[in-house]
Amino acid sequence: MTDDLRQAMVHVKQAAVQHRNNYIGTEHLLWGLTTQDNGATRLHQAAGVSPETLHRSVEARLSMGASHAAERVAWTPYSR
């Protein structure tokens, strides 16, 4: 794994924990990959999509869960 990907994975898990979700879904992956400048954000920029706009849009759709065991986060089939 590259350093960029390792850092993005930290943000992915943070998104799940902050929103009290006991899973990591595609929304968490997209949120984590758009938190800082990396290959994913540069790819979105090349496609004409602002990483900041995409990040805010995904963040607005992350729902607050009721999980109290957020430290044990499972990957959904689509996010694997």
C-alpha cells in the first residue's frame, strides 16, 4: 500500500467511527479517498469533478448510526 492509500484508509475508518456506523461502505471509501490530495482526488479533478464538492456531497449523505461498537468495523461486500 502506498502512503496515500494508508492515510486514506485512516480517514475511511474515521468516517465510519464518527458516524457510529459498524460497517465500512462505499460511501465511507469515497469520503476517505477525498479528504486530501492523492491519486483519487487528482483523478476526479481530471474528470472535471471537484474533490471538495464530492467530499461535501458524500459527507452530507453519511447517516448517523446507533452502533456502540464502532471500534469493530466490518467491510460491506461492495466495499471489499
